[in-house]
Amino acid sequence: MLKEPGLKPSPLIPAVLSLALACQLTAPADRAPLAARDAEAPFPIVGWFGDYSEILRGVARTDDLRTRGVLVLEGELTGMRCVGQSEMLIMPIQSDPFTECAGRTGRFNFECTDGRIAQGTYRSLGCGKGVAKGSDQFGHAMLFVYGYEESEIEGIAKRELALAPTKPPLPHHDPALLRKTKGFNTGSGFFVSREGHLITSFHVVKGARALDIMMPDGSELRALYLRGDLENDLALLRVKAETEPLALGTDATLNKGDEVFTLGFPLVSLQGQAVKATFGHVNALSGLNDDLRFAQVDVPIQPGNSGGPLLDLEGRVVGVVASMLNQIETLRLAGALPQNVNYVVKAGPVRALLREELGAVPDVAEPPGSASQVELVALSERSVALIIAR
């Protein structure tokens, strides 16, 4: 689980709290005990993204002078979590730090488990209430209010929830249904640590009674399910073995037009159990309905590729294969067949999942970088495994 961060400066760390932090007040008569009392007294915050179907609610805590604070927020719809920090920059002249908040301004930054990193400014409207606005790393707006009564917070949350758009369903291919009729389904995965930690798609393992991993050397091991992220279609597994991990990139290392490739096990009943490599480019830095958790690629994929790594030409994982646009449904809705439109989860949510479960992203060796494409495939496939969900 994410832990509340310490009150130390950080360039792009969570801080939305400060919105509220900097100004939670008490009556003027109670000045003396504030440091001991208010520093421990949380107060409510509600926030929402202008382009994202999620409402965040949580609490903020401030220091005794209400100049810096920390927050923990949780998504009303998805359960995603955000943590943050804030810092007051301007206090009105002759303002009493213990009783007056009106006119204070400051900055915040925060990070969420869906990969969003954002920053902005807050402004107090009076002692105990304020607003904040900013944007994420993609330039999309977000808003927060803080210090309101619980009933007011509840009303704001309900109003924003009613306006929240519906997310597109992912994916169309349903391995769980295949498992019911066939007894098992398969997918792909890749190692992210030397201690056997393995990333795959959540929809590959959802509801499985047992998980077996066919290792790169052909041996088969039973896997332990550690954590699932339904919102971002990711799952973290582990096998008891020393493994060769792949290096994780970041969302910043992914660009439209990048040449990329994937490794996985498509349609093993027809194509066999040898790992397959397919190549293509990044077409867009968003998915269905501009969903920023995903990127669109034209790398050919088939059922069974789900959970496999998308790698750049330096050997870094920049995404996880998630789904392909349903041709029949697209023909029905748009009157045309889509051609090679596929989606991957970006690296940001993968890093967030690892931080939540392991406390940090595992430290692994840097990718070869200057190797040829043939060499990159040979080196990378040592870290890719076939997943058999029963």
C-alpha cells in the first residue's frame, strides 16, 4: 500500500492536500494548542479530473503553521490511490499564521497509481476553505476543493459522479470464458525482478484457480498471485526462481512514431509454444476515447499476446499488451473494418503497481541500448514467459 510521504520538498510529488492543508482552521481562542492538535486533525478533500471518469476523496493533514501538508486520496469509482504534498508560497501581510487563511496561495504536486503526475496552485477562500487547479503531465485539467463540511463534500462528489463519463470496456477477448469451456487459457508475461516477479494482464489471470508459468528454459513452475489492478488491467505474480528481468521505461520515454516490438505467445494451440516477435510503431499516446492510461500501436497481436511486453529499440519495456479493437463491433458501429488497431497499458501504471506491492520499482541492469534488433529480441525473450491459467 502507498504510505503517507514525509514532509520534505520534492519536485513532482503529491501535494494536492495542501489545498486544504494550508488552511484548516480553528477558533481564534484556541491558538496555543494548535501545533499539537491541528497537525493531527484531518479534514476532507474532494477532487476530479476534467477528462477522466473518477472522483477522488480523502483527507489532508497540515503542519502546525499550516504551511505544508500531506494527503491521501482514493478513487470513488476505481479504488486508485493518490498521495501528495503541498507548500504555501504567499501569506498576506500581517496575517496571523494561526487564525487567518484568506488570501494564502501555494503550490502542490501529486502522483496517482494510474500513472498520472500533476501539479498546480491552490488559493484559500477563507479560513478552512479553498480551491485548487492544475493539470497532469498531458495538460488535462483537474480541480479540488477542501475544508468543506462533510455534507457539502458529499454533495460535490455526487454531482461530479453523475457527470463522469463511462469508460470503454476492455478487453473484448475474454480468457475467463475460454477457461470455462476449455479448462484453461493462456497469456504472456515478463519478469521485472531477479526474484521472480512477473507482470501480466489482469484479464489473463482473473478468476483462475491455479497459475502455471512456462519458463524461458521450457520448465514449468507454479506462480503465486500477489496483486491485481483491475483499473489498469495489470497483475503481479511471482515464481520461486532466479529470473532475468527487463528494464522498465517511463511514460516520458514513449513517443508517437517510435519503433517498437512485442514478445509473446499468441494462439498457442495453432501457432505453437515458441515465443513470437512482432514489430510496428506507436500510433497515439492514448487509447479508446482518448484514455491516457493506454497507447495505440500497430504491432500485430492475437489472443495470447495479452500481458506481453512492448519494448523500444533500447530494450526497455514501454507498455504491456492489453487488447485489440474489436473488428465486428467496429464494423457494426462505424461501417468499416479497423486495420491493426491495438492497445497497450503504458509503463506508468506498471511502475505504480510495483511501488504499491514491493515498495519500489526493482533495480535492474540497464538495457543493451546499442544492440541490433535481432540481438534485442534474443536478449529480451529470456525474460518472457507463457502463462497458463486454470
